[in-house]
Amino acid sequence: MGYVLGMDTSTTATKALLVDSSGAVVASAAAEYPFDSPAPLWSEQDPELWWTATVQSIRACLENANIAGSEVEAVGVAGQMHGLVLLNGQGRPLRPAILWNDQRTGAECDELRARVGRDRLIAITGNDALTGFTASKVMWVGNHEPEVLGEARSLLLPKDYVRYRLTGQLATDKAGGSGTQMFDLSQRDWSEEIIAAVGIHRSLLPDSFEGDEVCGRISGEAALATGLERGTPVVAGAGDQAANAVGTGIFDQGQVALSLGTSGVVFAASREPAIEPQARVHAFCHAVPNRWHMMGVMLSAAGSLRWLRDTIAPGMPFEILSDEASAVAPGSDGLLFLPYLTGERTPHPDPLARGAFIGLSVRHTRGHLARAVMEGVAFGLRETYDLMRAAGVPEPDLIRLSGGGSRSSVWRQIIADVVGADLVGLSITEGAAYGAAILAASGAGWHDTAAGLGEQWVQTSSGTFRSATDYSQSYDLYRRQYPMLKSTFAELADL
């Protein structure tokens, strides 16, 4: 029996997942690391943390499965999108990586719109300029650290830096590349016009590949470090959300997934590039050939509940907090929560947005706070889903739900009620790492296409959560809060 290895370099940990030829997960391992916020709105990470965690998680995974590295037939890489890693001529990072959730580049976003034109920018890339994307980060480095950009010889995404350390090859995938905002969405490759507007040369950017294409092999140095065999193929993989879609079986028109992780994501596959006219939801290339997707991202989803737990009940199991929320009636007795703890991206691209409880009174308990957080996150996801439907995304029969927050049955029911759609979970909930493994298996020749393999391997779990409660009044109240508070959030940022 052969094996493939799926890697996921996330914001807080790197995960390795070993999968056999039946699609079963044989072993997994993860290594955690922190990220830094050296100034307001900043989010940075030392790329060496990813490599150290990659070595640790691969070795632990092989040891847990009691197999030799030579039994691994291919490796797939996935990871956090939109980050910026700048390497010098010797392949060493010139500064800490600037992460996807960094919000410092508002002025550069305005500058990019002015250089290209907002409508033209959306037409080429599928997206308006946002602080989270890589393009504005490159411009920020050019404006504030010109000596660093001048010394740079390579520009990579976080997972592509991991691939570089595994193979010595510079490469990226189509899904991740389109998330830099320097891709021509319809052509599925770098846009010379946007690259010129950003102010860099094409030579800084790696070649791009479809997700299951082999674009490197394990080097001798990496083999010694990880225990994998030298020469093992490494495929292009995907950014974490496209890889998660592969891992949840979302490949074609009419298929929708919802991920309830640290961030919250609504993902809809399409056969053609589909762009929301105001670019309030993102349009990217899918990880599989000839497919695209629309995606909306709220920055603090399950992360909002973690913040609540860590703030008012440190160490409490989430199951207890979820049980307390389930004892509260829908609507949380008039308590609303705005989940903008780290700014917002969809549907309000506002780095200055802030979280808020609205309607607090002495009768509200910890259970009310927990349920209000769950409902507020669900309302935010509903806003994204409504935008997608208005842009022409077909109504799906079922929405596939994944992510750590989906383990809460009360939260699953709240989302089904608020979104007004039937939800189904998955028998395997490994997300992006599992999608990376599917892409690796396709690259190893286990199936003609990654989509065909995913259709065989990805199975839904028993039980469907159906909409049963009318949240329309609470949802209407929620939607009115951000427009009323937007100016207040901006004033608070100056305090």
C-alpha cells in the first residue's frame, strides 16, 4: 500500500497528514508556533518557524504510522494565503513574513486603485484592493523598506517557502497565485499590467502550476531533515481555502462549502470566472484545472468564540460553553454581537471595524454571551452567502460544513437556521491538509484528476441540520449595526 502526505502551513501550526490509497487517514501530527504583532494592525511571522514545524510534523507523522519515508509516493502543500515572504539571492528571508491578517496597507490599497483604476483592477484580478492581499504588502515594503525590496530576488507565499525548503525549487499554485492580486483571473497566470503597477519585475515571481502538477522533488538536504526519500515528487498544492474545498469535495458549479475555523469562509465553485460587481466577495482560481471559485472571508469566526472563552473562562472546554449557549433561546434575549475583532474583510472590507456586544443587560449570562457570539458569526456568514446568491451562485441542495467550530451541534443548528439552508458535515474533517493529500495522490497518478479522486474519497457524515428557526428579525437588526457604527470605529482607531 502506498501513501501520500498532505501538509498545511496555517497561521498557528503546521500539520502533516498521511493518507493511504483508500483515502483513509493513517496518521497526523502538528507543531504549533506563535505570530507577532509588533505594531497596531501588524501581523508577522518568522518563516523559520514554518520549516521547523514542517520537519517536526513530518517526522512525527511517519513515526506515528510506523512507516519509512520511502513509502510516501508524493507530497502536497497547502497553507495560509496572501502572505509575503521576500528572499535574497541566497534564498534567505530578508524580513519577517507579513501575514494574511495584517491590516497596515490601507494607503497602498488606495495607491494601487489610483494606478490601475478600481474597475480595471476588479476586471483583471476579480477583486478590489484589500489590505489582506499580497500586492499591497509588496507596495508597503517598497514605500517603507525600499532597501529590503531592492535586495529581494524572490517573492513567495508561506506554503511556497515550505516547498522551497523541501525541494529547492521556486513555484506557486494557481489558487494561491490568484490570491496575491497579481494574477489575471481568466488567464490563470501573472498579469504584467498589475505587476508593473505594484512596482516590481516579473522575475521576482515564481512560475505557477495547477494544484496537482509536480513542480519539485524532495532534496537531499530536506530528506535528511524530514525522513522522506530524496526525489519524492512534490505537487503545487493550493492555498488553504482552495485546498479545503478539495478536501471537502467542492469542485463544480452548484457546490458550496462553509468553513468555521479561526476565520469563517463561504466557498462556491464555478466553471467560469465569476465576479461580484462590487467585489464584496473574492474571485480566485480553484486548485483544480478549469475551475474558479467565489469566496467570502470573515476574519473572526471560531476565533471570536476562542476570544470569548480565553477572556471570561480561560481553560474551559468549548463543549461546556456550547452547552451553556444551547440553554439560551434563539435571539439571545436581545443581545447582538458584531464579530469584527480583527477588522473585517467580507462583506465590509474595513480594517478599522471592531467587535461589539449590543444590548447587554444584567440579565445576560455567560451562556447569552456565547450564544450571541455564535449567532453573530452566523449572521456574518449569511451576509456573504446572500452576496453570492445575488451574484448568481446557484442554490445548493446541501452546504458542506467543516472547521473546528462545526463540532458544536448548537452552532451547526444556528448556522442552518440563520443561513436558511440544509447543512451536512463530513466523515473526514482534516480540511486543507486532506485536500493537499488528494492533490498529491492525483500528481502521483492514483487517478486521472484530483476531482475524480475527491469524489471517491470525500464522504458526508450521517445527519443533516435543517433550518427550523426564523432569525429574520435578529438578522435585520444585525445588518443595520455596521453602517451606524462605521464612523465610530474610525474615531476609536485614533484614540
